Amino acid sequence: MTDNSEYVPPKIWTWDKESGGRFANINRPVAGPTHDRDLPIGKHPLQLYSLGTPNGVKVTVMLEELLAAGHGGAEYDAWLIKIGDGDQFSSGFVGANPNSKIPALVDRSGAEPIRVFESGAILIYLAEKFGEFLPTDPAKRAETLSWLMWQMGSAPFLGGGFGHFYAYAPTKQEYPINRYAMEVKRQLDVLDRRLAESEYIAGADYTIADMAIWPWYGALAKGLVYDAGEFLQVEEYRNVQRWTDRIAARPAVKHGRMVNRVMGDPASQLHERHDASDFDFRTQDKLQDAE
């Protein structure tokens, strides 16, 4: 349906009503905490505060990959941040991320805690800390970081652009849906052309670029986000499909995708992760039954 009504912006914008649509109750034009609450601290050096959205999955996949590679220092506690309830506006979370977005990481392995926020920054921090998944060769490193930044710059058009207007906005409007659908298909074509010439996003090796891009565009390629697979004809991007399947088969990716997940099949959810044994479904079932 085409919306022919025209919005005339006022001379000065004021926040006098909610924007409507999903998440409207947590959107506001100011930063800072809304309530006092300290963040919990577990037993491991790395404390993650997150939710199993694509941006959160990037980091849990990285942590699980580091553990699979033998880095015991990557053990972590993953605490659930319920963004629909406004947990990201607690004083503790704002202290870890002034931008009030998941994920946020606090590294307590040193003399003083180090906070790291923004998913791309967390991936780089962990890659450099453990010497994994970020090449040291200058050309390969530049390629990896370029694709990582591509994801950071492109995904808002997919999520906040296409996803919002196609799935979450209070009304369907032809112009924004068409505008962002065109951009998302262009992005898929960028990836498909790259993956036609390269096994992984940054080259022959699996890197943080794959970990950043897969949770967004891999899920899109399988029709798992916004219920838009048919609309966007995602099956046409055969190289993206091949790459998506290969990464999804990795054991660490399967685990990482479960952590802080609160949607879908209950067997695919691990609301909080504090030990590797938490992935035992029997342990998980006990945790869920206690909720």
C-alpha cells in the first residue's frame, strides 16, 4: 500500500510522542542511565553483557572460537541484557557502554578492568589479545579490517533501515521499503561477488570479518531475519549460501549462536553462559525450568 500523506517537518523537532512500532517504548532522544543497578560479575576474566541478536552473536561466536582454539583465557560469563525491559539503561551497563547498546565486554584479567563496547571493537580487541583470527600480514590484515568496517557501516541499512520499515514500523510504506530493499540486495550482491573469488570474506582464512558478517547476512540468506527471504529472493546469492552453510557447521558457531538467545526453539537457547557445561541440554533444561 502506498502512503500518499506528506509529512512536513517542523522548524524545530521535539520529542512529544513515541515513534510507534516495536521497540518504541525504549527509544528516546537522550543518553544516560534511567535507573541504578550494578552489573553482575562472574568467575571468569571476561564478562559479557549481551543479547543473542546478530551483534551479540558476533562476540559469543568469537569467544567460543577462541576457546575451541585452546585459549583458556577466553573463558567468559555471558549475562543476559533484556533490551525490551530497558536493562541497557542501568547505571552499570551505561558505565560499560555509554551508548547503551549490546554487546558490552569488561576484561577483568588485568590490574584494572577494561571496558570494550561496539561489537567490531570487541572483535578486534579479542583478536589482538589472543593473536587469533586477525592476520598479521599487512595486506591480509587490511583486507580483514576493511570487510569488518564494511559490515559495521552496512548492517544499519539492513537492520535499522530495511528491517525496521519492513518488519517493525507501525505502517508499511512503499518508499522506505523499496529504498532499503534495493540497498540490502546490493549488499548481498557485493558479498556474493566477493565470495565467488574467495573462500572466506577476507581471503582463504576464516577471520573476524566472517564472524561479524555471518550473524547478519548469513541469517538473512536463510530467511531467518524479518521473514524476508522470499521477498528479497535470497536463494539467488549462491556464493553467500555456500559460505553461510560452511560457517554454520562450525561447532563453535553453533555454541556461540545459542548464548544469550531468547527466541526460537527453546533447545537453541542458552540464556546465560557461565561454564562450558552449560551447553549440556540437561543442565540448560534445569536452568530454564527454574526461571
